[in-house]
Amino acid sequence: MNLMNDIGDEGDDGVVDIHEKIHLDFWNESENKIRVGMLFENKDQVKKAVRLWSIKQNREFKVCESKSSFWIAKCKTLGGEEGSSNTDPYTPQCAWRKAIENIYGTWESNFAELPKYISTLQTSNPNTVVKWFHNPNGSSHVATFKYIFWAFGPAINAFHLCRPVISIDACHLRGSYKGKMLIAVTKDANNNILPVSYAIVDEETTHSWSWFLYQFRHFVAQDRQLCVISDRHQGIIHAMANLEEWEEPLGYHRFCLRHIRSNLMKKYKNVRLKSFCWDTGSTTQKRKFVKYKKQIKAINLEAWQKLSDAAMNCNTPLPSRMWRLFRKRDTSAQSHTLTEFNYNEGVYRIVTKLRINENGGNTHTISYYQHTCTRGKWQMKRFPCSHALAVCRFRGDNPFSIINHVYTTVTYKQ
């Protein structure tokens, strides 16, 4: 009798290989093959496997995204362009992502639930404000949102007990649907940061920032005087300079010192300059400010000029308040009508736009060379009225040529 037949073949200890039982497919360098569902020990092994495979197959690939937890590459066609049929992502997190989708849903399903979710937030948080801006190019049957603004009721109540200063900024959104989140925060009595309002927009633009600040003023801040701190994004600068709701004294705009210092260091890499920049912007004593100013000038005069421009918030030919006035009058000038003129003598007749309330429709005479208007404002304040700007535009002249030098940014900085 062969006892071995009763207890199994020789070399069989009765233990079943767990990999064989559950059919796990691990990458093997000697085999050098890649299959769907294959497992890797870490990110470096994934990169190595794809690199060896591309060499063996004589195929070029492109790394699309690389993070600490995942790595995505795409194959290229023989012509060098990305091809959808040859596009294969390799990531050790594929199964994890699929599990997340099974539990929480896909990006598409989550966005479809957004209106219902927002409605629930309003129900559970009394006095919560939500405002939508729908894409004007959407269909008549389906409203596609472009922006959404919200502020929780408790946060609005707490905001009115905090100091009258807010900081606004934006951050990138990750996932299948990109976009930006705009946020406004303040600080409470214990110096803790309090998020006040949020918005999801497609991009940081003049329109999106203007829309966000308009909603914040009307539904959160209301008539409260505020100082707004931000980076130097042109959309924010334009909104603060042109929205009537944020004109001084209701709103004051200042730049974030941390952003100013960061931008300065990109061009002037100097440790002492970095320290003095912060000291200059944070000190409350004039004596110390003058001292730090001299030290910065001694290190780099050009750096001080750049700091001075940022500190004064003047990137325009006129200081902020006069720039807003100029823009307002220049907009009005575009609705005026020029009826008669004598180009050689510089005499023009202007008729203002007739309004719904029967105001307007007035006639004024401009003596362009003498800088006078029958309305009287131009010669009295040496700053052109809308009638004078209408003539200036008609002639094709530079409007800043008829503004007295005392109103310019250059004079203001002196």
C-alpha cells in the first residue's frame, strides 16, 4: 500500500495558496505584461511597469496626472496624438474610486442632486441665503447653473458681531468638473477665522467676482461699512472700483500683505527684503514705517517702488476714488448726443439722454480749448464732466489730457 496516496502527493502540505484561491493578479517584472485589474505594490512599481511595457511594445506614453496617491498615463498613437482607443489609465486606486462611486455616487449624479441638497441646507439652517445664476445659453427646458452663492444663516448672524474686515480669495475645485470656489472670511472676537459666504463659479473673472461681491453686499453685509482684503486679481480690483455698492465709505479695498510679499520675492530674492516688507506693511507706527522704508530703499530702490505702487492700490492713471468718478462720467458720456460744433474754435453743443422719469434731455455748450462747460463743473473743479468727455471722445483725444495734473496718480504718490 502506498501511504502517500492516502495523504496526498509528495510535497503537498495541505495548504492552498491564497493568491491562487482568490485569483489576485500581481505584476511580475520577468513577465513584463500589463493587464486590466492587475495589482501593484506601490506607485513606483506602476511607473516602472508602464515604462518597461512601453519599451517592449515600442509605444510612447504621456503622464496626464501624478499625485502621491495615484498616477495616470495615456498611450499615444503612431502619429503622436492621443487616441481614445489607445487610452488606458493605470492607477492603484481604481478599485478604491469605484467603491467610492458605489457608496456616494458619480460626479454626474452628485451635481444632479445639488438643487435638492441646497434646498435641504436652507430648510435645516434658517435664514440661509442661496442665489443662483443660470447659464444664459442653456435650453428652455433645463436650467444649467453657471454660478451659485450661499451663506449659512448662523454665519451671517455671527458675521455682524465680528470686526468689519473680510478677506476674499478663490481656490481650485478638483474632480471631473473643474471650477473655482470663491469664499469670504472674517475673524471673530477670539481671533478665529469664520467662513461667511461661498460661491462656485466656472472661472475667476471680472463678471464672477462682481456677481459674488454684489450678492455679498445685498444679502450678507447690507449697509455695513467694510474693508475688503484680497490679492491683486484684476476681477476683484475692477469689481471694487466700479460697483456702487462698494464705493467708499461703504467699502474700502486693500491688498493682502502676504500676497504682496510673495509676489515681491518672486522678483527680488532677498531674505532681508522679505523681512522688511512684512515689517513695513504690519507696523502701526509712522516712525517705524519711515525706518523700514529707508532700509528697503537702501537694499533695492526698484523694489520699494513696486511696494509703493501696491500699497497705494494705484494701478491706474488716477487714484482709486477719482478713477471711479472718471469711469462713471465716461460711461454717462457715451449716452450724450453731439448736435452742433465748430471744430476750429472748439465749441460744441451736447444734449443729454432723456430718461424715463422725464429728466435729462438738457443742452450744454462746451468750450473745449477753454476747458469750460455751461454746467459749470469742469471749470470749477478742473475735472472734466461727462459732457466734456463726450466731446473728447468725439475728437479722438486722450481723455487724460484734459484732466488737471493734481488729480493724477503720479501727483498722489508724491
